[in-house]
Amino acid sequence: MNTIAIFKNKANALLSLTLIMLMSITAFAQDTAGGVVTKEDSAKSTTTTEWYADPMYIIGGAILLIIIIALITRSGRRR
């Protein structure tokens, strides 16, 4: 019975951490101030994008987070 209580506490902590991370990601995703910076010159114009505005980094980070969570939960089953 004690093992089940410990597992529930760890699962609740992991769920809370996941929800907090997802909420912070959505909060940062709504920020439009740092998206695209355009500098114009008489000869040429340069457009740069911040690395965190690229959706590939967000997708890669989400996949990495899922893999880490899977490894953590899998290591708990070995005991």
C-alpha cells in the first residue's frame, strides 16, 4: 500500500511539472515582440529570425521532453 502512495505522489508531481511547463510554453508562444527584426539599408535589407521563434526548435524540445519523461517512468519500473 505504501508503494502505491509513493507512486501516486510521484505521478502527481510529474503531472504538475508537465502542466507548468506547457503553460509556460503557451505563455511564451503568445509573445510577438521578438519575432522578426527587419533592418533596412539603402543598399539592402536584412531579415533575421530569433532561434526561439522557429517552430522546429519547439517541436524538437517537445520530442526531447517526451523521451526524457518516458525514460524516467521506465527506470521506475525496473525496481
